[in-house]
Amino acid sequence: MSTSNNLRGISRRDLFRVAGRYGMSSTLLAAGSFGGAMSLANLGRAAESTYEKRFSKPAKHTLKFGASGFNARNLLIERAGALEFARDLESRTDGEIRIEFIGDNQICGQTSCVEKTQQGIVDIYAASTQNSAGGAPYLNVLDYAYMFPGRASQYHFLYSPESQRILRDPLEKRHGLKFLFSHCELRGIQLGLKYKDAPTVTKLEELFGTKNRVTGTQLGRIAMQALNLNPVPVAWEETLDGLKQGLIDGAETWASAVAYANMSPVVSQSVDLKFFCGTEHTSMSSSVFDSLDGHLQDAVMESSYWAQTHVQAANEAALVKTVGHSDPQLPGTVFAENNVRNAFLADDQIKMAEEMCSPEFQPQLWEGWRERLNKWAGGIDTYQEIYDIARQVPKDMKPENVEPRRWWKG
């Protein structure tokens, strides 16, 4: 049961009334932990109980958590683990750490959360690594085209002790960010209402020449240009109208992002191109982490591990049961209710795309960025090392079957 469903009968005004009394963090944490649809009275009681528990003693540290576009109604459509992490960390530290959760773009947005964390305005943030790559360019290391063959390989890499050396340490050293955990999907092209009456896409060439909104990733643009997908930087708030009016043909993002960001009413086909990462991650200021006592640092890492295992299972279930990213599509899902068709391309079409744009087949396209990222990582071949780790698990492995590991313990 998602927070979205839990709160379906509660108006935004009533939600803010409860939050005004007990704080938005306590209200969201209460709603997220509730096992079914709740009334306003139930929410009020749960928020009061949560508030009293959280404020039963003074906190040693109060950390601001900026969560870009997440709000009470969408936090559990895309299961990125932000609330679960906050709840677990407060409980694990017995209130020594308290999280002030600030979502819904109130303190930072998809492209600004990373910079506000680096500036010390927030201590922890959740946003996609792709949108965060503007402020932390090393995050581009995840975005080589077709480096990950599936979601299982993404989770496997994040759990791998090698991710410490290849991803986390260089990010911390260069950008002052401690990468905690992430949800894992692969990006495709979300076609707007212009394609509502068109046949479902089955061939890669049907996408050639379309004009598509691109996120903040520099490497994602290389792949889109090679695939003749005409990347156009469009502000997020203008993307919905652009898809509705046909000013752009599509947008590159992933399935659960379409559902949680309320894009479904203006998307007609979700083309599962799988061409690079869609990773809604949570990072923390490394200086804030370093300022914590050792036992609290341990708690942050254990809560990150717990959140990662939660996300791995919960988002896989939500993709099918909440979003509708499956074939056949389940009734009552966000995609089914908004007539969004899934376009799952055949293996030969994915292979064609890979041969057109990946570093394995088109190395010249990636030389500049590959050299830059390799230098930042201390001279290792970032693409090849991640590529090899991603293939340590079978291509068709179910993501929920990937073995969780405490990556920082080697």
C-alpha cells in the first residue's frame, strides 16, 4: 500500500493542517508507515504519536534532508527509500539524529539539491544522479550507454565493494558527497500525446528524428545524439506542457518517474530503450558525515544498507503493481488508468541501439568524457570496470534476487 493510496481521501489543505501542528516530517513518516488507507483523524493520531516519539528527548544532530520533487502523495510510487532511511536512522540512533525532511521542491529541486548540499544549506538530498551531474560531474560515471544490461546489474554494482573505489570514493573526494543508496531503473523514451493514436513502437528506427527532452547528464546526450533522438534541454516544469501540446515528441526518463511526477496523463507510450541509468539516489554531505561520532557514522551506513535492500524489493514490486510497467499490464495501475502503453523492444532492437551508441561499439564518441572520468577516478578505466562488474550476474536475473552486501566492508 503506497503513501499515495493512504492519503487519497485526505485533501492537501487537511494534510498541511496536520503538518502545521506536528511538522511535515512527522506527518510524512506517520503516513508512510501506515498499513492502509487512512482518515484525517487516523493521520492526526499517527502524526501526534510519531511526533511525541521523535521529540521525546533532545537530538544531538538535526539534519536537513532536501528531497526535490517528492511529496506525501508520490513518495511510495517510485520507491526511492528516502522516508524509510530517515525513519530507520532516527530509530537506530535512538533519536540522537533527527531528520528534518523537506520535499516537494520546497528547499531544492532536481538540479539544485546537489549544490545546496555542497553549500551546506541541506545535509542530505535525494534526486536523480543524472540531474545532479551538473553540480557533481563525476556522477556521469553511471551514464555510459548500455553499460548496465538490466536492473539486477545496477543493484549488483551498488552492493559491490568495488563501487567504493570506482563510484563512491572519487565522488566524495572530488565533490564532497557521500553516496548512500539509490533506486535502479533504466531510461527510455516517454512519448507524448502526439503518439496516442499511433501504433505501439516496435522498431528503433521509429524513434529516429524525434525531439526529446534531456536531463542534466552530459553522457546521456552523447547516447541520444548517436541514436538520432535530438536531445533538447527543457525545464522540468515545461516538459508536461511540451508533451501535451506536441512541442516535443518525448522525454528521456524512466517508468516510475513518469508515474510519480504525474506525467502519465501526457504520456501515451513508454518505450523501454534501457539505454542508460535512471538512478534516484540519496547522498549526504561528506563533511557532515565526518563530523558525526563513530557510532553515528556506523548507524548512517547501516540505515543506508537497510534502505538499499528495501528499495531493491519495494521498487520492483511497485513497477508492476503500482506503476504498470509490465506485460501484461495490471489493471488499476497508474499506467493502465492513464492509457500509457508499454513498448518493450525486442532484443535485436536493443542490440541495434547498443551498436549505434555504446562505448563498446562507438568508442570515439566517448573519448573526451571517458578520459576525464578516468583521470578523476585515479587512472582506472571507469567504463570497462563497471561494465565487467555489471556482467558478474546473469543478464536475465531478477533484480530482487541480487544478493545484498555491505559495500563499505569489502
